[in-house]
Amino acid sequence: MDIADLLAKGEVVLRSGASSKRQALHVVAEAAAPLLGATEGRVLEALLEREALGSTGLGSGVAAPHARIEGIDRVTAVFVRLDTPVAYGAVDDRPVDLLFALFAPPRDGAEHLRALAAVSRSMRNPEIREQLRQARTVDAIRALFVKDEAPATAA
């Protein structure tokens, strides 16, 4: 699973303004809705339904919110960097500022799981997390994910 490909189809948002987990998820929903052909409300509802099962906060300031959305035909990604971290209920109780959201068709289990595993692997790298926090442009963010995937491709 190539994160760079997922993100190339998706959206990158460098933005502040979220003061809560719900507002952060709303930023994700706002970015994802046009890509998914769904309303912001439906996307937010799907994200909140998944969060009700347990937090998608991975730790180290990272969350991987995800949901299944009717009407899409492939896994789609959205990356959001918040200027101010928000309380998220992550496994380490640290606030979250990096959200890598994934959306999958309702019956797509394997591809969705591969994408989640790839995101988790990438975001565990402290160097990548710091570079994502320091990147100034959307293109710089995308380049970091391409760079992160390059060694795995060469192996």
C-alpha cells in the first residue's frame, strides 16, 4: 500500500481553528466530502460513529480517523495538520495535531486494513512526524510521504 498514491488522490489541509476533537473531525469531513461525493454532515457522522467505538488516536500527536462511506469505489485519504493540537483521547493521552483520515467503501475490508497499517507504520516514524509539523506547503507534505515510501519500494 503506497500512502503517496492515496494522498495524491486525496486532500492535504494545513489549517488551524479546531479547538476540540469534534471540530478537528469536522475539518477532516469538510476536506473529504467533495472527494467522496458526500455531504460534510454524512462524513462527520461516519467519523463520529467510528470514534464512538474507540479513539483513533495513535499517540505521539497522531490520529488516523477512518470510516466507511457508501458510494465510493476505492480507499481515499485526507491529511490535516492543525496549528494547535486538540485533546483527542489518544492511547498516550497526548493532544493530536496530525490527522491522516481514510475512507473506504463499505465492503472493502482488505484494502482499508492495508491502508490503515501503512499509515500507522509511516506515522510511527518520529522524523516523519516532525517534518510533517515543520512543512510549510501542501507539496512539501506530499513529498514527505513519497520520500517515506521510497525505501519500502526499493526493498
